[in-house]
Amino acid sequence: MRVLKERMSRARDAFKIACGILFGDDYPTHKVRGDVSIKMHDASSGKLLYEWERRNLIVYDASIQAARYFKDKDEPANSLNMLAVGTGATGAILSPDAPDPRQRKLNAEIARKAFASTTFRDASGNAVAIPTKIVDFTTTFSEAEAVGPLNEMSLMSTISSNPLVTNPNPNAFPTYDTTVDVSLYDVIVNYLTFPVISKPSTAILTVTWRLTF
């Protein structure tokens, strides 16, 4: 009987250890991360006029959008397909208010455009032909596009593939109503505010948004 008790005790301990490994605090988790880089060049000379990199905020609606993708490959009609830029970040010009995860649209969108390219990257940042957990979404605004004092932007999954047809979510920040049917609107998955970048009509702006899953 003593041997049986010892074996049962060891079995319970082993089970506890296994559960601790599988479901304990040390079990690895993954969070989506977004990194944004911007470069602005003079259209005539090619001279680099402006450059920076920043980390973005993943908004609440990104989780809903991901659930939609997993549930049905044909709904929504578009995956991430556009970058939108605007002039509506609140706060000081050189230090705007931090983005909020309840954001559901840009405050003052002035332009959106489909991606020029989407590229899988390996851990070292090299372009690869196989799927990885790192994707670059690159958008280029030409001289006449997105002209103005830019200070907000986001990646979007839009209802229409035409950038001139917009369906912004009217249930905007600071409220966040979880009962809203987001399938009726364009959905932003992340949001970034930044000190004003004045894009003139003589410059080309390139934005690369890297998502790491």
C-alpha cells in the first residue's frame, strides 16, 4: 500500500509539473506588433527630406477583424488593403496625444491608398518567398497625393477597393460600443499619431508598416 501511495503521489506531482509547463505563467504568448517607417524624398532630386521609425498601437477592432478572417475566408471581402493618412491627431503639434485602442477611424482623413507591395520577411528582415510571421505593407504617395500637415495614420481593411469610396465608422472614439456591426464600415487595425510631417506637392512619401505576429 505504501508503494502504491508513493507512486500516486509522484503521478500527481508529475501532472502538476506538466500543467505548470503547459498553462503556467511561463507559457509563451505572442502579441501582434506594428513598426512604422517613413521616408520622404524630393521628387526632382531624390534627396531624402525626412525619415523616422515608430511603434504603433493595435486597436480593439483588430481583434474583431482577425476573428472574421479566421471564421470565414470570404468575409470580409478585403483583408488589410490600404493605408490612410490624416491631419486630425489631437494635442500639441510636436507632441500629439497618444493613440487610444478605442479609435475606429482617423479623425481627419485626407488620403488613403492601396499598398504598393506586401512582403514576407525573415527574422533578419530579409525578403523571403515563404510565409513568415513578419509582413511589410508598403505604400507610396506621389507628389500630388496626401499633401498637407500629416499627423495620424492607420492600416485599413476597407469595404470598397476604390480609395475614393469611404465608409468610416461613425461610432468613433472616445466611445467604444461592442455591439456595433463593423462589417458595415471600413475597419482600422492600428493607429499612430506623430509630430506633424508637412508633405509638399514636390515630395514623394513612402510608408512601410511592418506587422509581426
